[in-house]
Amino acid sequence: MEEIQMYLEEAKSLMEKAVQHTAAELVKIRAGKAMPNFLDGIMVAYYGTPTPIQQVASITTPDARTLAIKPWEKTLIPEVEKAIINSDLGLNPQNNGEMVLLTIPPLTEERRKNLVKQVKNECENGKISIRTVRKDTNDALKKLLKEGASEDEVKRAEDTVQKYTDTYAAKIDGLFEKKEAEIMKV
């Protein structure tokens, strides 16, 4: 039935988005090595307008523990420093007149364990999103059953939704294992 197929495609799409969102959230959790996307979300006052730091500077990683931020205009260096200090990164920027350098300190064992808990939390939120999609889709399928859809078609669709749920939950488990290994690696 066309309607059932539409619900299945929507469920698959929403579950895929839940996995992508979880992956995007995990990228923001620092694993002890310097990564340019570590600065995602930091806004710099550029001529009075809050602008993402990536749009006003190039961000490179000269080594595993350092981020080099080179603003397009030297007058922005103090603004970049201020934005980093005011962020929740807890890092002290150093200015050499050309660029801003951020040294990422190594993680302590306790901090690593806390980060793994944070990763586990994000992954659980992703799985909750997937299960919510499953529930909503199954509710919609049950309504179709009451409206006269064949019982067999609805049952097959529910089985398909469960397969999608298992597949995407496994993808999130994979993201967790990968991020956990990245965090715990000294």
C-alpha cells in the first residue's frame, strides 16, 4: 500500500537524521587531540555582528595538541581571543601578533571517564529519538489498520520499522564505541 510505504520511508529518513545528529553532537566532545571543529559554535564580533569563527579565520592544527587560528584581518585577533575566553572551552589563547594559538591540555583519567559518560548520554538520546520514530510510525500504521488496511501489510510494515530501529540503533552503538576508543586512547 502506498501510504504504508510513505510511513516507512519517513521513518527511515527520521532515523537517519537521528544518527547524523548524534554523530554531530559527538564531534563536539573533545577527545584530547586538537581538531578544528572543536571551535564550532564560537562566535566572533566582526564589525559588531556575531560571526562564526570559521568565517573570519583559518583554523589549522600544526600538531596534535595545538590549534592555530589566523584571522583574515589582524584587527580581529583580540576579538578571537575574547570569544575563546568567553566560551565554555576552558582554554587560554596565546597571541603571537600573527595568530591565536590554543594548546589543548592532555585529558586526565577522570576527565576521560566523564567524557565517556557524556558520549554515552548523547548516544542514548539518539536511540531515544529512534525509538520515538518507531513508536510514532507504528501508531500511524495501527490507524491505517483501523481504516481498513490489510493486517498482513501492517504487520510486515511494523517488522520493517523494527528492522530499521535495530539497524540505526546499531549505528549509534558503533559511533559510541569509536568515540569511546578515541577518548580513552592516551
